[in-house]
Amino acid sequence: MFGIAGHLMAASLDRYGPAAVARRMVRMILPFWAFSLVALALMHSVGRPADPARRIGWDELIWWILPLQVPSAGEATWAWPFTIGLWYISTYLWLILISPVALLLIRRWPGSCVVASIVILIGFHLGQIEQGFYIVSYLPCWLLGLASHGGRLQRIPARTFYATASALAVVGGCWIAIFMATHPATALNHVPIATTLWSMAWAVVLLRPHSRVQLHRLSEYPAVCQVLRLINTWAVTIYLWHIVAGALIVAVLTPALPPDSAANLVLRVIGMAILTALAVVSFGWVETLSSRYARLCKISPGHAGPGR
């Protein structure tokens, strides 16, 4: 996901220059503000702590406006569905902000930049640095996406390319398999280096030009193309609200059906899809509006558009 996003970001930077950063931020921030307003209103009205010192302060409220770090729900522990997925928004925002510089560096020193990003991840892991950890975890895939737009992956000899991709997949995959076998109740985010290597293997293969050409065959299936178009139109809205929808439907179904039953699983998926669709109907217009505003961001001097 981050590899493809990096590829698209590089295309935007080549087309619009630094204005691409503003365009991407506007597209993401406005739907996030709509989500924030609902979340904050609920946290303010439902189970509001009597002690003002325990309420969300201005130092935490700022991240609900500009999510450079994951916003806090304060004492409202029930509000975890509103915050648990916001690491993605924060990570994506930071990667957008560093992309103009990252693109210059990756085009001058592609191999060194990717290796350096892995070294930084290892350093964060060994140093047990939590702040910014998601950013450095997904930075390698983002850099591969930036590099792919300039054709650098295509220039790598096929034998070297597939040997490297296979090595990443084998090392990352075996590491994950061994860890999960010895720690069955542990989440994958406890082996971030392994998951990053595994993700990089998939990213480089999917970003290789011959792989992308195969995606053009989707045009043979108009219904699939229409669904993908709709998802892309409201991607931020869908992402923000699907976790809340899932948590709500689980809360409704748990008293009535065993959690592991087939009926529970089917109804959970259907219910989450319906509730997410309702959220898109209610708030999708904000993302549509943000797309229109994003197009108003002017092209920087020297970037005349795709014809250049």
C-alpha cells in the first residue's frame, strides 16, 4: 500500500512540483477533520470526566487538527475505535511531507537510500524508540515507490531484481513464520524488521513495470473498475470509518451470537460493510469537496503538467 502510494506521490511531484504536497494534504485532512469533529463531540458528551484535568487538553487537541502524531482519546477508553487506526493517517502525512526531499535523494542515491532506511529501522528497533516508529517501518516501501516512478526498478537486471526480491521474501517470511510459531499469541508488529522485509519483497514485484501492465486488464471488467473507482474516490473516508463500523457491529452481535460462529462472522462482515457505506453517504461529500479544493493548488513554476 505504501509502495503504491509512494509511486503515485512521485508522479504528483513530477507533475505539480511541491504543490503536490499541499494537494495530497488537503485531500486527506478535510475528511479527517469531519471524522475528528464526530469523535470529539462524542468524547465530550459521552462519559465526560468530571475532573477538567482528565479531559483532552489543547496540547492533545492539536493532533486532532493536524495529526502529526496519533491523537489521544484521553480518559474515554471506549473511544479506541476512533484512534486505533490513526497511525496510518499520521504515517502517511509524514511521508507526504518528506517526499520532495526523499525523491531528490532516491533519484541520486537509490540503493543507498533504501539501505539507509532499513538501517534506521533497525536502529529504532534496537533503541526501542516508539515515537515515529511506524514512519521508519514503512519508509523503505515508500522509497521503493518513489524510485519506481523514475524507472529505476526497470533498469535493474532481471536476474538481480528477482534474486533480491526472493531474498527479501525468504528472510522476512521465514523470520515471521518462526516468530509466529514460537509466539502464537503475539501480533506481527512485534517483528517490524521482518514484516518490512516481507512487504518490500511484494512492493518491488508489484511496482515492476511488467506487473503494473497486467493491471490494465481490469478494464475488461467494467463493474470491477467502477467499484475500484468508488473506493478511490472515498478512500480516506472508508478507512477512517470502517474500524468504528466494525467495533459497533461487534458490540451489537456479541451478546446474541458466539464470537467464533460462522453466522457471527458473516453478519459482522455484512454489518461493517453497511455501516461503512452509511458513513460514506453521510461524510463522503467532504472528501469529494476536498478533491475539488486540492485541484485548486497551483502548479509550481517549472512544472507545467504531464506534457513536460
